[in-house]
Amino acid sequence: MDRVGGKTLSVPASSQGGLAELGAAWLNDTNQFYMYALVRKFGFELEIQRHKGLNLFEDSKGKMHSIEYGKEYLNDEFYEDLAKQAELTHLVHPELSQHAMKHDKMSFAEYAQQFSSKAEIIADDIAKTLLGVQAKDISALYMFNYTKSGTGLDNILSDLRDGGQYMRNRHGNQNFSVRLANDLKPDTVHLSAPVTKIEQHG
Ligand SMILES: Cc1cc2nc3c(=O)[nH]c(=O)nc-3n(C[C@H](O)[C@H](O)[C@H](O)COP(=O)(O)OP(=O)(O)OC[C@H]3O[C@@H](n4cnc5c(N)ncnc54)[C@H](O)[C@@H]3O)c2cc1C
């Protein structure tokens, strides 16, 4: 699509106004401090994500599950191991982590299959929600490292303060890049013009 925004896409939710996020939806005002600085700069209003009551999930087989918020992955062996592997991974040099080669050759889906069929569904949910890809399309090592870079699995999936899903942007997250692009010199952004080579001098 010929637009500024990348993995953010904010579309009108109805004729009454409001926006629905088809890409990145959440942010927070604590450990995402660079994004929060842009929120302040552009005057965006944030809404705290509702996190009371029940969560409803439809799994890949079309079955609905209703689970109390925060109890989704309690005592789940796969979830606990994933959190542990993320802890163990080397943040800056994932290739130096223990079993790095093995974990990088294995997809995140294959890693989950070792636990249970429910784990496969959870892995796919996590990959789709966080990255917009299927668990079979990323390596286990990538997911471990991504989880660590997001300050751990509990935090990355949390709707609570400091969590990755704490707040939403009433102005639409696509507007971050649209506003940044507007601040560039005219004719800096070229749509439909793929970069094929980057040269660095000096
Ligand atoms: C469904 C979904 C939900 C998400 N939810 C969240 C969330 O709630 N919170 C959160 O923090 N993150 C979330 N993310 C992740 C977040 O969207 C990304 O981390 C973020 O958008 C990455 O920004 P970026 O500018 O680095 O890359 P991108 O957004 O991927 O932008 C890269 C841009 O470069 C362009 N490009 C690529 N190759 C070339 C080329 N050769 N020449 C020219 N242009 C090129 C692409 O078309 C794209 O426009 C989500 C992602 C998805 C898909």
C-alpha cells in the first residue's frame, strides 16, 4: 500500500469518528519513553486499556474461550518455559545465548509443539498479537530475544501500568509516522520507491 505508516495502520472506526488500529495498537508512558516523548510532542491523547472482567478469545479452530483477565496462562508449562528462555537469552548478542543455533533453526511454532497442542495455539496468539506474524514464520530465538527486549513475557502481554498494552492513542498510532514525515524537508519521503542500496560515508 502506498502510504506512510509501516506496521501501523489506523482506519476510521465509524462515521461518528474514532479510529480502529489494524497494526500496532498499544503503548505506555513509562518504559516506552521515546514513544511517550512523541505523544507529548504531537499532543496525542492516550486512553488506559480496560483490564477488568473477562477476556474472550477465539482460537484458530473457531472455539471461544472466556478467561478472567490475568489468569490466561497461569501454571502453563509452555508459558513458564518461554518466560525462562527469554530471561536466559543474551539481549544484545542473541547469537551468544545458550543453544542459540538450535533455537534459531527451530520456529517458534516448533518450540511450542514440544509442550502441547494448546501451547501451539498460545504461541500463534502471542506471535500474531505482538508481531502480526504466525508462530511458524519466526524463529524461537527471535521470540525469546523479542520478549526480553520488551522487559519480559508478563510485562509485554500486560494491560496494567508499565505493560505493553497499557494505553491506546485516540489519534491513531499511524499518526506517529505521518507527523514525523510531515516534519521532514519537502520531497524527503518517496512513496512506491523501494530502497535497493544504502551507502554510508564518513
Ligand atoms: C498487527 C500488529 C500489532 C502490533 N501491535 C503492537 C503494539 O500494540 N504495540 C507496539 O509497541 N508494537 C506493536 N507492533 C509492532 C510495531 O508495529 C512495530 O514494532 C513498529 O511499527 C516498527 O516500526 P518500524 O518503523 O521499525 O518498522 P515498520 O513499521 O515495519 O516500517 C518499515 C517501513 O519501511 C518500508 N520498507 C521496507 N523495505 C523497504 C525498502 N527496501 N525501501 C523502502 N521502504 C521499505 C516498509 O514498507 C515500512 O513502511 C505490532 C505490529 C503488528 C503487525
